[in-house]
Amino acid sequence: MFDVESVKAGRPMKYPYTYAAKIAQFPYRYHFNNSWLFKYHLIACLVCFPIFLKIQNMSYSPENVAKWDEIRRKEFEGH
């Protein structure tokens, strides 16, 4: 690994004005170690992402899109 102190360039801002500076100075390690909500929210996002991706891929498959185009066509025509 690398030493965190050797990566820091210069001194930190007294108040980070830009969004990039705010993201860079946010204490991620502190919140991950001391906040159960932050930790489990991050874990839940990582666990649920593949599930949501699979559902999205199934709903936008060509067969399903064609099926719903047919259903909407019939509703529009009044059958």
C-alpha cells in the first residue's frame, strides 16, 4: 500500500469551497467505522445493485418490449 501522508499535497483548505474538495476531505473512514447506517447503506447498495440490474435487463429484453408494444397497440385501438 501507499502512505497516506505522502500522497497529500500541500495543506488542506480551511473550508472546502468546491464539491471536489468537499468529497476529498469527507471523513469516509470515520463514518464507515462509527456509523451503522452509513456502513449498512453502502453494503445494501452493493448487494442490491446486481439484483436491480438483472430485473432491468429482464424488463427491457426485446421479447418483453415487443409484448408490451402489442398490449399498448391493442389498448389504443380499443380492443
